[in-house]
Amino acid sequence: MVSVWAFLVLGVYGLSLVYVTVYCLIQFDLLLHYLKKEPRSAQQDPQTNQAILPFVTIQLPLYNEKYVVERLLDAVAAMDYPTDRFEIHVLDDSTDETLEVVQAKVAHYRSKGIQIAQITRSDRTGYKAGALRDALPLAKGDFVAIFDADFLPDPGFLRQTLPHFQDPTTGVVQTRWEHLNEDYSLITQMQALQLNVHFTIEQTGRMKGGYLLQFNGTAGVWRKSCIADAGGWEADTLTEDLDLSIRAQLKGWKIVYLEGVGSPAELPAEMNSFRSQQFRWMKGGAETTLKMLPAIWSADLGWWKKLQATVHLLGSSVFLFVFLLGVSSVPLLFALDELSTLGFSKEKFAWFLTGLVSIGSIYFVGNVGASYPEERLGRRILRFLFRFPLFLSLSMGMALHNTVAILEGYRGKKSAFVRTPKFNIRGTADKLSANSYTRHRIAITSYLEALLSLCFLAAFIAGVAMGETTFLIFHAMLAFGYGFIFYFTIRHIRLK
């Protein structure tokens, strides 16, 4: 009976380890594409025809963003583009004083000759997707640029992106997210580490490999006719941007990703805002997987492109297997001796280090080799060597939270679009306490994270006592990751 139990635990652990490793190795293909040199002709950006500047509608969907909306409107109104060739639509679903702040700013810029309007709705039907959908018929532009409230677009944004629409098959141009507050805290540093990989290796690698890309919800431009051809904005998933991106590409439209064009934005600076963002992304990814995976596999794409698109959609599911990996490793620790008498060798786990090497290489290039700040290489390497192990640990600490989101998505459980509030946090001198958007409720998941932290700490101590080193580092990282997530969740909930 004990042997059956031991092999059952080994099976769960082994299956999870295989899934995570295969995912990492498939991601490595994107790194290989990223590192390929492009032909000289492909490296040259198309030039703007100054005599023909298309009319553009800039849409700013927002909801209760009183701390950042003014700086957003100031940045967008300062676009280096003729004022008679663009309009600004503030899609304001707010229910607090943001409405009055926007109203005053709109009046101010309208008096200066800017074509700007505040568009409100009586209810938030469809949330962000609904706001974009309902406002699209009001857009006069053939092209629609979208910015979330936490972004500060560069004045040259339109002149850098619009020339790429000279190709009539281009439906979307997406730019790279930059970070206004990367060094504010360990929480923002870890987010930046992951986003840097997505906006270098993943997006560029997919474009060079001819795979399906995604519009990231903001800091990009759509061809208006492409939105209509792909079926328009739909609110049946929490990741309406990923959903429409796939539908557009399956219709034959192309997404152009501009790694060299940065769009600065504020990262969530407190744990509960970060958690709500992650929950929305993870659950929405699962919802979009259920919705779009059948269409992808029935499309006229090569099998490898279909596989890459599948892995792209299933990316959030990695957290489910990371969670299973951690939980099953504790009983497996106590079953290793018995399994060894039955012929199992724990040295076989070494094969799976290829996944760690693969993902380490991806993150190294995305954060060191493709680093944009003017900083010495040695300093970038040292910073990466410090941050990457912490990133892995904190990512594992988010596994339970993200697993709940993923399972809700696959179960079809519907929930509201919970926006990620921003607080105009730029430097360490800015304080989180002076805000009215902080949550004040502790979820049951947080208590479970504390319990898991203690469980993995106990497993670490047991491993030391037994002289069994197989899971020592793994359990130490899990204990720290879950403990860190729990501590800052509670600490930030208590902010007033």
C-alpha cells in the first residue's frame, strides 16, 4: 500500500516536472528566433510621408484613476502630430472624482484647440471591452491608438507607429512597455524582470518565427477596419486584447511588434494590485484558451505554429503545474528511500535541469543582453544574478493564487473585470499610504499561502535532519516565495 502511495506522488511530481520542462524548452525556440539576425532591409523602419498623415483616434479607457489621469491626458495632448489629424476620446466609466478631473482637463485642452471628448456610459457593461466596443462607432480615425491610464506615451508615438500601416495587411502595431517605477521595490523589480522577457524574447521571437503574436491591451494602434473584420471587441473573456488579437490574425491580419519603440507605464506598486492584475491575466488566458484553441487547430497553419500558439495560450497553466510540483514534492521527500529500493534513482531528476537552463537563458538575454538603460554590462549581470533567483521564488509563491484563477477560467466561472489601480508611484519618495483604492479584505487564499510557507519550511528542516538534499533549495525557495507573498499582501491591505 505504501508503494502505491509513493508511486502516485512520484507520478504527480513527474508529470508536473515534464510539463514545466517541455514548456521551457518550447519557449527556448523563441530565444533562438530572437537571436537571429534580420536582413538589412528588414531592419529599416518605413518612413512617414509628411504629406499624408492619417487621421487617428486615441482612445483612453479608464475607471476611477484620479491619481494618474491628469498626467495621461497631458502626455497624449502633447503628441508630436498635427492637432487637426487626431482626436482624443476619454472613455470614462468612473464613479468617483475622476469624472470631475477629466471634465476639467477636457475643457482645458479643448480651449487650446485639441479635439478631445469625455465619453461616459450609464453602466460598465462589458467593462473595458464594452467601453472600447461602444466608443468605436464614434471614432473618426481610420486608426485607433489605445492607452491605459497608467501609461505616459512618448510624443513621437504616432509618427513611429503609423508608417508600419503602409503594408495593407498590417492590422495592429504594438510597442514595448517600459517601466516608470521599476526600482521602487522588490515587487516592481520582479514584475519588470518578467515583462522584459515578454517584450523582447517572446514578442520579437514570435514575430521573427512567423507565429501568432498578441496586442497587449495598450500602447498600440489598431487599423479600425481590422477590428470590424475580426468581429469587434468581445467581453466574454477577461483578456479581450488576446482574444481579438488571435481572431484578427486568423482572419489574415498581421501584428507588427516594435521592440525599439518604448511606451513607459507604472507597474503595480503594492501586492494586492499586482495580485488582481495577475488574477485577471491568468483567468482571462484560460478563458481565451477555451474560446480560441479549437479555431487555431482548425486554421490553415503549420503544426509547429499551432503548437506555439497553443503553448502561448496555455502559458498561464504553467502555474498550475508549478503548484502541483511544490505540493507533491513534500510527501515525495519522505518516499525517496522507499522508491530507491524499488529501483528508482533520484539522479534522473537531473535531466530536467535543461528546463531551468533554458528559462535562465531566456531571462538573461531578455534582461541583460536586451537591456535598454545606459548601464555597464557588469552591473546588469550582477543585478540579474541577484534578482533571478528571487524572481523564481516569488513566481512559485504566486502559484496557488494563479492556480485558483486558472481553474475558474477553465470552469467558466464569470467574474467582474477588476482593474489594477495606479497611484502615481515613480520613486522611493512616493508613498503608497496616501490613496483610497487599497483593498481591506484578506482572502482565504492568503491564509493558505501562509500555511504553505510553513509547510515548505518544515520540509526544508526535515530534509536537513534526514541528510536528504534533493529538495533543499526548492523547498527553501517555496517557503520564502509563499511567505513573501503572504507578508506583503497583509502589509498592503493594512494601508490607510
